[in-house]
Amino acid sequence: MIPLWLKISYTLVAVITAAVYAVKYPPGNFLWFSDIALVLTVPALWLESGLLSSMIAVGVLIPEAFWNISYFGRLCTGKRLSGLTDYMFDERKPLYLRALSLFHVFLPVLLVWMVARLGYAQQALFAQTVLAWIVLPLTYWLTDRAMNVNWVFGTDGGQRKRMLALVHLGLLMVGLPLLAYVPTHLLLQALFR
């Protein structure tokens, strides 16, 4: 159902991106949900898994849409909409490294196409929520506060006191599924029964 050329080309992009990121960034960088999605899309393609592609779509479509709005908004207007894509405009970072992050542009399109092709799996909401409930605490315990991966330390760049950061983590674990995953689940369910 999924063409071989797409499987091979996406796999090459994911492997190259992951290899460069492994050299340029600390290991905790791979706990970003978008990086998890980049990697998990490889087996989703090769296995032609409706569950994996649905789960990834539930997890990243809203954040990826926000990333794209922030990036293209600043690219077209010069105005900063959020700090989410500041690194894309940081000339201290090599152009090739910033260019690799353009996977944020095509990944949501690919995921929607895969769900349309393979069908939407109803278990995706539950599976993605369980994944988030594993990834978020791991991110809190294993990553540097300064990186603030998945914003587990708060929206203030990780400067909160430990107790407030734990409260924020708990709210994130409840809020992310309710505010991002459930609406995406309902939309994908309606579009691709």
C-alpha cells in the first residue's frame, strides 16, 4: 500500500537526521515528541501499520502545525510568533543542521497521508497517551533543565523551582492528552473511519 521508494527515501532522511543529531545534540534531544515521531515513522512505513501511523499522528499533528505556523510566519513576516522555531533563525547554527529540521514541514503531511491510506486505528489515542506518560517523566529525570525538552520544566525556560516544575509536569501529563491528543483523535476518527 505504501510505495517502496517512499519507504527507502524517508528511511534515509530519518537515519541521516538521527545520525547528525546524535553527534550535534545531547541524547535527551531524542525525547522531543517530534524526534520520536521522526524515528517511529520508519517502522510505521515499513510495517504499513495503521496503529503506529495513527498514534504518531495523534501525538504530533497539533505541535507540528504550531511549529509550521511559527516557522513560516516568521519566515514570511519577520515577526517572531513563538520561541519554538528560534533555532531555525540562529545563524550560529550551521545551515545544514537547521535544514535537517525541515522534517517538521513534511512529516505531518506524510502522517495524514499514511492514516488516509492505512486507516485510522481507534487505539491510537490510548497508545499515544501511554507513550507520553512514559516519555514525559523520563524527560523530566534525564534531560538538562536548560534544554527544557517537551517543556517538562515549565514554559519559563526551565527556571521554576522543583516543586512547581513537578506540578507543571503533572499538568502537562493530563493537559497534553486532553488538549492535543483528544481533539486530533476525534478529527482523524471523523475523517478516516
